[in-house]
Amino acid sequence: MGTKFLKTIVGLALCASSFAYADAAYPNKTITMVVPFAAGGPTDTVARLVAQSMTGTLKQTVIVENVGGAGGTIGAARVAKSAPDGYTVFLHHIGQSTAPTLYRKLSYNAVDDFEPVGLITDVPMTFIARGDFPAKDFKEFVAYVKANKSKVTYANAGVGSASHLCGMLFMTAIDTELTTVPYKGTGPAMNDLLGGQVDFMCDQTTNTTSQIKGGKVKAYAVTTKTRVPSLPNIPTAAEAGLPGFEVAVWHGLYAPKGTPKPVIQKLEAALQIALKDPTVKQRFADLGTEPVSSDRATPEALRAFLKSEIAKWAPIIKKAGVYAD
Ligand code: ASP
């Protein structure tokens, strides 16, 4: 009995020290950054910029893996069940805070199953339509959509995505139900918009800026309180006729629950460096956004913000009465 007890103690001590050793050696292999949307879209764009900088800092490749579908909840579920060893991290947006209310059942808990690393950026959204959409400004756009509600189609990245949230708020604001077309991300949705297969969407500037500037899509409004400096001619939705309409898409970095603190600290330090990286800052600026301040790129700030966003959106979603199974 005594020997067995001793063996257990020795075993536990060895185990603890090998964990400590593993933390010290971290990272010694490729890290996978799961993005819960298709490649080529706005979340993917943010993730690839951050992953590239973190690769340089951590001296290990951080690869982006796109696990799209169901508005980001398939990717989130996958990360929630991944090994908490620091080799799987998760870059998601505002959807982490809206899915818990939008979905009647989720196989994961958005707060309890993740270890926050830090906030990354807040990205404005834009109302855009196919290049030949018959409306010259936001007022005409709203009038046309209302008059043609049975045929106008609205692309989004599924229930739980930012594009879905923006569309849901828009439909509530103009009191009009529209046909939505869900994609695994707004990267592929943009392709269909450019091809004229769908009529419009509301999407992050990180996906829409170059198409707007290149004149490939019509842009009617931005969703932030003030105009976006890189798109100065586009009015805010509030200015253009929807008072109080406001939604900005924040992004955060997470790891699975139980990831050791020293590993989270290394990830946080690498994230902080990425957000000060001149290349990241410049690309973010080109795409209508900027990194958050370093006091927000912390586990504590993301944890508190996620909880406050869940509390903020729950009553709004419940009022809109939109739910998914
Ligand atoms: N912009 C998308 C959304 O609506 C997601 C993406 O493809 O990045 O949430």
C-alpha cells in the first residue's frame, strides 16, 4: 500500500515536471490556427496576417485551417474539443458572443470551453451590392429592397456570422423579411456577388474595401458610428436613414480550455507583437481597421468583453426572434 502511494506521488511529480518542461519547450512544432469560415474571406484575412507575424515571433509555423459552416459554430466546436496543448488556437469574431443566443443547442460553451488570449481588432461592416444593382444610394437601396422583397437575395455566412447579424438587424430596421443565401464564409459569397448570383450583403471592410475601391461592387453605407477613414465617401447607415444602426465586428484569439497558463502567456506576447507589427498595421489600415490597444489584447480583456457582448446581444437577438437548431 505504502509503496503504491509512493509510486503515485513520484508519478504525479514526474508528470507535473514533464508538463512544466513541455511548457518551457513550447512551441516545438507547427501551431494550427482554426478560422471558422472559408478561406479568402475577412476573418481569414485577419487570421493570416496575425499568423504570419506570430510565426516569426514563436519561431514555429502558425498555419491557418479553415473550418467553415454554420456561422462559425462548427469551427468553434472543433476547437472546444481539441487538446489544450497550445498547438490549436482559434481566431473568431463577434459570432462567439451571438451564437450562444442564436442557437437553441450548441455542443460547446462559448465562455467555459475556451481560454482567451486577447482581442485583435474591431472591423466596420459595409452594405454592398452587385455592380449593376439598381440603386444609387442607401435610400434608394432600402426602397428597392422593400419593393422587391420577394426577389432580392441577401448573402451571408450562416446563422451566427457577422454578415447574418448585420442582415438580421437590417431586416428588423426596415421591417422586411428577405431571402438569405448562406455560405461557409463571405469569401465565396463575394465571388457570387461579383458574378451577380446574389444581390447584396453586409460584410467587413477587410473583405469589401478592394472591391469597393475597384468599382466592382456598389457600396451604400458603413455600419459604424462614424465614417471609415479609408472609405470617406460612404455614409454611415445612421446618416443615410437608419438612426442608431451600428455594428462593428471584433475579433479575438482563444485556445481550448485547460491550455497551460505559460503557453497562453507566450501566445499573448506573440499576439501583442503582431498587433504592433508595421506590416500588420499597414494592411489593417488599408482594409479599414486597426489593431486594438495592447491593454485589450489580453486574456482578461477578452474574457470580460466576450461576456459583455453575450449580455449585449442576447436581448437584441431575442427581440428579433431569430433562432437556429
Ligand atoms: N464575414 C463573415 C461573417 O459574416 C465571415 C468570414 O467569411 O470571414 O461573419
